[in-house]
Amino acid sequence: MNHPIQIKKHPFPSLLYLEWTLLAITALTAVIPPPLRRFRPKPPELTICGLFPDLSICNFLPELSIYSLIFFALMGLRLPRGSQISKVIYTGIEILLILTTGLFGERFARLFPFLYIILVTRSCLIFNLPGRLFVTSLSFGLFLFTTQLKYQLFNLQASSQAQEKFRFLSLNWSLVFGLSLVFVLLMMNAVLSERHSREKLAIANEKLREYAMRIENQATLEERNRIAREIHDSLGHSLTALNLQLETALKLWQSNPGKAETFLATAKELGSKALKDVRQSVSTMRSNPLQEQSLERAIASLAENFHRSNGILPIYQINLEYPLPPEINTAIYRITQESLTNITKYASATEVKLELATARGNLRLIIQDNGRGFDLGQNTTGFGLHSMRDRTLALGGDFNINSTPGSGCKITVNIPLMRLR
């Protein structure tokens, strides 16, 4: 359902203020007398009542023109957006009010062309291009008709020389007014076109965001399936081996206590490994991994956990100039978590460095280790690397990884922040 354009929801408030300014100028012409009136005779009013003041209808027509101007101004506070018939009726009423003001308004008639400019501006907001062209052409035609009528009225009261001057001024004024209408029409078309493009871009961005959310949900589902497989494979294997070690230890406890103790020690190691796998799986499955923590604190927790697991304290430096959006925080946390996990599993590193900073509208994350590295050409199917790259690309960023065997690994993530702030 199309709702009317109201003052609080006007698409272009500046145009509404300009309209009020033009109406105020038109209204002031009824108060301010013509310049140098004391030095020359009062010029004739080029209205019907100015020519025939004795007509009985002229007793209330000036007041009617004032009311017409006020009603015309109030109509701008609510523009129709419904059926085509309501728009046509609305425009017809506006034209009738303009003609009433122009033909019977005396002083109001001096600047009645401003009302046609307002009419064209409003029509651009409620009609498509054919309707705008029709209203603009009709406005110019009515202006010429009104000007010609005033010219005929002037001919009845002025000399031949004055008539020629008025005719010349009317032609010039008509040309200027026609160019003004064309300018207003082109300007409004450009403004509306730009607004329409921005609305389409906003809709496209919203669809892209929804698509990204669906991709994120799909990725989450795939991640949970992967975790389930890991629990089944690694944890199931560890628990099975643990059970075998305990059964063997029980059998040897009486006959060979020393051998049984060896099996118990192995069982303890398997239990510790299984517990670590469970904790890691549960941590990965959390829907909000930061758990209301700041990104700085969450990364510090990852560094502490890494230190406890590997005996290596990562050297990290974080310099964020302002808070980041939640989706950025989650992505950076997951990328950091996956990187540290890969270092634990494969790198055999003795030094890990992490740098996170915002600068010039960009967020940069660098994670570097001095481990054994790997050949990028032979490691293209790892789920972890693909996950980190996908998270970065989903935010419009760049993901780079540099590594060679024996030279460690360096991961660099750049995410633009200007459009996200």
C-alpha cells in the first residue's frame, strides 16, 4: 500500500523548505508596495477585477485568492502516492488554485509563476516521467495563456508605446520562465534518479547481507558437522584406546604391577587428550565465541590458552582506535583461533607474533610464526585456511598467506572499515 508523502517523511526536506521560501516570497508581494509608487501613478492591476472593479463578484475574489494561496501551501504537506486518479485530481486542484491566484489575486498575481514552479516540483515527486512532462508542458501553456490574457487586459488600459514594451517584456519573461521550468524538470529528474539508484543499492546491499547471513549459517552448519566428525574420529578413538589400556592394566595389576602402571600412565595421557578435544569442540560450537568479552580480552584469552597448551606465550599487540562491529569481532576471533590451532597442530613453532590494528579506515591482522612452514602449492584443501579466507572475503577484505618449508608462516588479513563504521 502506497502511503501519502507527509511532512515528517518527505523524501527531500530541502525541496520542501525551498517551496515554503517561494510561497513566502509570493505572500510578501501582497504586503510590500511596488517601488517608487509615490513618484508615479499607480500602475493598473492586470487582473479581471483590476479591469472591472465594479463587478459584484470582485468583492470576495481577492479574499478567495488569499485562501487559495494558503490552501495551495497546505497541500504540499501531504502528496498523494496512491492511484493515478487521486494524483490527477490533486494536480487539477493545484492548477485551479494557481489560476484563481493569478487571475484574481491582484498583488498575489505578480509572482504567480513561482506557483507553477512549485507545481512542477510536486508533480515530479508523484508522477513518472510522462506525467512530469505533461504537467510541465501544461504549466508553461497555462502561463502563456495567463500572460496573453494579462496582455489583452493591459491593451485596454495602456498606450500603444506601453503595449509594445509590455509585449517585449512578456516575451522575455515567457522565455525565462520556460527555461526555468526545463531546469527544474531536469534537476528533479536527476535528483530522483540518484535517489532511486541509492535505494536500489540499499536493497542490493540488504540482499547481499541476507545472502551473507545464509552463507554464514551454512558455514556454521558445515563447521558443526566437521566438529561432529572430529569428535567421532578423534575422541572416539581416544576413548576406545583409553578403555583398552584400562582393561589391560586391570588384568596385569596382580601379576605385573609395573607393566600395569605403564598402561595406566598411557591411559591418563589419552584421557587428557580426550578432555582437550572436548573443550576445543565445545568452544568452537559456541554461537557467540566472545561471550560478551571485548575483542582485546578474547584474543588475550586465546593467547593464554595457547601458552598453557604449548608452553609458548604469543607476542601480541592490539591497537584499535574505535569499537568494531560484532561481525568483524567474530571473524577476527575465529581467524585468530584457527591460526593458533594450526600452529599447535602442525607448525612446531617456538615463537608466535600477533598484530591487530586499525589505520586509515582499514583493519589489519598479522599472525606470524617461526615454525616449519609448508608448501602452499601442496596445501590447498585445508578446511581451516578456506574458512579463514571465506570469513575475510565475506567482509570485503583481503586474505594473504605466505609460507615456505622451513621458513614459518605469515597470515595477513585486511578488512576495509569505512563502509562499516
